[in-house]
Amino acid sequence: MRRRDGLLAALGWSAVMHSPLAAAQAPNLGDMKPLGQDRFQIGRIVVDKRAGSFIVPGRVHVVGKPLEYLATSPRGMKEYESMLELDASGSEFNLACILIGLERDPKQVPLTHFRTAPRLIGPRVGLSVAWTDNGKRRQVPAAEALLNPEAGVKPETVEWVYTGAPASDHHGRFVADETGTLIGFVQDANSIIEASSGIGLGAYGSVRGHALLPPVGTAIELIVEAVNSAK
């Protein structure tokens, strides 16, 4: 058995195959290895199952221009509208979500109503962005980093939920591997995590990123945490 197959078996591959990853014929996964104490590395993602969180490295990609995505994979189709570029494929990011206990809600709104639904449902997710500033680590909620004052949305009102790229069910493959859409806020069914209520819908260009962000190209880490609370 190859090392990756052995690790997938240890992680519970059956759970993965009953997730949206099952839609992909060949999950786009990088090297995988155990790190001990319920910690695993998937490509460049480090998962801490015990803590219910994972960390993805990346960089600031777009600031001061119209945004519709918090994060995409490198060279993703919507990268020009993404605040962050993360070093992860869709399959890697989704597997990390599954390993911290996130599952798609079977009562999610129909795919055809995704864009117009007043609210998407799913397990809640905590997102934050961290970087080094003058030798000191700085970490802020992702919504705070995303929302400039003109967006008209208070960061504390933003709720992120795991949706699991439901568009995959209609394509026979895991679409986030092709689109690169990891985290959005315009209710895109190709995304893996979305804002439960769309942000900036009907007001393109109102979301451009907050001035507190470091310059484009600055290395960052995105921290994803499963939130144990009612949906």
C-alpha cells in the first residue's frame, strides 16, 4: 500500500468518500503525512484534528479592487477577485475541512436557488488571517480583513459556513479543483466555504479589502476552525 493510501485509510477514507470529494475521480491531493498527536499535513495544509482547526499558508493577492472571494487556489478562475491566494487545491482544502468534522448540510438550499437564497446553511466555521508585522504576529478575523468601511457590513455580523462545493454533484468532479474557488461571499455553489448571507450582492465593487491588510504579496496564514454551535 502506498504511503498516501495508508494515511487516507488511517484518517477514515470511507468518510471522505461519502463527502463531496467522492464526486472527483482522482482527488487533487499533494503529499500527505502524519505529524503526531492527531496532526496531519496535506500538501501545505497542517490539520489539527484534536483542536478542530487547520492552517493554510498563502499571500495577500488583491486589495483595493472589487472582491467576491476571500480565498482561491493559485491560478484559480476567480483569482482576480480574491483577497487571498492560498497554497492548496480544492480537494486538499476540502479534505482538511472534513478532517475537522465539517459535513455538508443535507437541508442546504437547492443549487438553482443558491445565488438568491436569503441565507445558506451549514456547520459554522471560524476564519482568521495572520501575518508578521515588524517581527510580531498579528491575527484578525477574516471578515475584518475583508471589509472596508464602504462595504456597509459590520465584520462581527458575518457568519461563515461550510457548503462543500455542491456544484460538484452536477459535474461528476470536484469543481473547486478546476475553479479554485475555496472561500467566497457571493453565494457561489462552487465554493467550499461561503458567507451564510451574501455580501456586496448587487453592489459590485463595494468590497475591496481593509486598509489594515499588509501589502499585496505579503505571506499570510489562513486559520480555519470548526465552530461547535447550532447552525
